[in-house]
Amino acid sequence: MKVDFANLNYQYELYKDEIDAAIQEVLDSSQYIMGPQIGEMEKKLADFTGAGHCISCASGTDALQLALMALEVGPGDEVITTPFTFIATGEMVAHLGAKPVFTDIDELTYNIDPGLIESVITPRTRAIMPVSLFGQPADMNEINAVASDYGLPVIEDAAQSFGAIYRGEKSCNLSHVGCTSFFPAKPLGCYGDGGAVFTSDDALAEKLRSLRVHGQTQRYRHARAGICSRMDTIQAAVLLVKLKHYPRELEKRRRVAELYSEQLGNAVITPQIRDDRDSVWAQYSIGVCGRDAVCEGMRKAGIPTSVHYPMPLHLQECFEYLGHGKGDFPVAEAVSKDIMSLPMNPFLGEEEIELVSNSLLRILG
């Protein structure tokens, strides 16, 4: 039995007729950039989250950059974020000449610990950027409360959590700005790169729309220096099809995670989801001792695994200039040594889940 980590080909086969027809419509129109499907998709994505506006762009990384640019983050500013995330989160802060300021994570959810944020706020702090990691929203109410006390905007990096619910509201609509990614392996992914920024601030939305097309406000009139970050129309067409099936896929993802947790029991550190929210399970990540040997054992058993993430941002070479060292963020460092991800997609059957679980339990002894 072959277990697929993301099962993208199987998903395509399920929706093949709809997706092929949607792509063909774009090809027939030849409106490959900013065609009518872009506006239709943005409206449906905004409605899905409850946000006032959705501004699509070329990638989740660009979404973060656009949000930071719209909030006028620049040289000398500081943005508070987590060291346990994909590089793009801190990278975009640095690209704008600002300083990423890291603080440690919660040992159960792996999201930023809101109780540590206030201690690193300075007069140069310009924004707080929590990450809703692995599909579970961060503690947004607590983070928003701290931000409000200091007059700071909050950017939710929701690259992995699109569709997750937190206290009755959806990820991407939990703060002043939300950003997500439609990279193919995300829970809602397109067939290339793609991303979006969400906000209910009308003025900020207008600014974001301008920034993604070189700061243009009308043809060949530029109010500001922007970037080129347009989503191509084929990606929008694909997302329009997949969005129709997304709620059902999320239920299946939650069932897969439930079965994993039941079968793995106390043999590993299983993901912990807070009672006031859910997860879209971008990954099913567990903690094990001797992670590298376990991953190798799974490879030999024919089971794909991955590691999200093996090195926290503060220890990455590109951030050496910040002056951090080992021991500065002990929870993030400990988690990075033990974390590994099992196959996770909505199409895993019970036999496949049992095979993955039994293989892991056998390797662990």
C-alpha cells in the first residue's frame, strides 16, 4: 500500500472535469492576468472568511510583504513574531529593512506565547505578526488585546490556517490584517504560487490593491512604489473550483487527525488543539525522541514524513546579525529537535492511517 503525503494527484482526479473546464475557460478568453475570475474569487474568499476585502497576490510570501508595506513598516522599525515558523515570516520583515523581534512559543500549540509579547515591545515596535501554525489559530484575542494597549496593528500569518475557526470567527478575519498562501500543498491550494491579504479596513484594502500593481492608482499613474504581485487567472479558476469542495475536505482532514491521535495515544506527543478553536490540519506534526532515526525508519517502511521545522529562525545564518544564540528561545529550540510531520490530506483512508500509525509504533518499540 502506497501512502501519499499530500495526495494532490488524487484530488485533481476527483475534480478533474470541473478544473479542466475552468482552466479551459481562461485559455479561451486569453485573460491570463487579472481576468474576471480574480474578482469573483476575491469576493468568494472574502465572504468565506467574513472579512470585508480579499486582495489576491502572487504568493503567501508576497501577501506578508504587501501587508507590511501597507502598514508602512520600514527601516528602523521592529515587528514582533515567532522564531518557530517558515522563513518567509521573518524574511519579509528583514527585506523591508525592519528588525524581526522574536519571542518564544507555547509548548502545547507551538504558536507564539502571548504572555511574552509585551516584554519585547519598544518605541520602535510597528506591528505584531503571530503565525497560526500547522492550521490552528494563535491566541488572537490575547494578542489583539496587547496590541490595542500599545496602538499596534496585528498581522495574522495564516498561511497554514485558512478556514480554521477561532471563537466563532475564521482565520484571516481575526485581526487588522490576515495573510494566507495557496501554495499547492496548503489545505486550499492552487496549481502554482498564490496568496491573499484580508482586511476590513477600506482604506488599507485600497492601498493593498495599489501596492500589488506597482503602486498604480490608475493606468500609468503611481501614488507609491509598489511591487508586481498579481495572481494569474488560471490559479483563481482552480481555487474557485476547489473552494466549493473545501468545507467537506476540512471535515475529512479533521477526521484523519482524530484517527491519528486515537491510534498513537501516548506513544508520541500528539497535536493539542485549544477548546475555543479548531484546526484545518495543514500538517499533523508530532513530537518524538530520536526524530532523525524515526524518520529514517519510516522511509524504509515506505512512509513519507517531513520536518516542520528543523531549525528556529533565530539560529538561521541569515539572522546571525540579530545576535541570538542557542538557549535564547528554549521552547522553540526543543520543539525543533523533536518535531516531525506524518502524511496529512483529506483522502487518507482508515487502512492507510492504520499503516502509518502501526509503522510508527513499531519503530518506536
